[in-house]
Amino acid sequence: MHAVKVSWFEIPVNDMERAIAFYQQVFNTTLSRNKMDMLDMAWFPDDEGKGAGGSLVQHGEFYEPSLIGTLVYFMSKDVSDELSRIEAAGGTIIVPKTEIGPGIGYMAVFKDTEGNRVALHSMA
């Protein structure tokens, strides 16, 4: 039996410009916008196989932001860093930095500007 790993994720958005601004501010990074037919995407930077790649995605018929369903966790050095930028970027903290358990690290959950529930995880 072999491990199954996530290779890609997509976060639905209604307003791509607003979503790009939010995620770039929260994660202190640059997303790469790519329009493909009816899809408008903004890709998160690839870290050469050290975690799943993913994208913001807008398509009126197939994607809808949600506070329920699958929860994507972003890796962080310390979730406090991203949490400190969420509200200024227009998001809301749902679950503050919380210890999961000894040796497992910390997590937090936030709502982005599009209405999605997204999580953070760090060992610090």
C-alpha cells in the first residue's frame, strides 16, 4: 500500500482581483494569474514538490466559495505571522492559533475575502 498525496488544490473566488490581493498580502507572496478559456486562475508559487500546488480559480458555473466542505491547510513557519495580516487584508479569523497536541503543532482557521474557510498549520 502506498501513500496518497494531494497534488493540486483550487480555492473558488468571486472577485479575482480582490482574492489575489488578499492572498498575496496574507502570505507575503506573488500569485501568477493565468486565464484559460472560461477559467481565471491565480497560481500559488511552486516549492518544487514540497507540498501541493494550487490556485485561486474563478468560473461562474463550476466554482462557489464556501464555509463548509473540504478544508485546505497551508504550511507556515508560525501561524501567528499569517494571522497578523488576515484582518487587515479583509479576512476574518474563525479559530485563533490553537495547539493541536504535543508534537503535532498549531493550527488556525480563517475566512478569506471570498467566503472560503481556509486553515493554517505550523510546528511553532
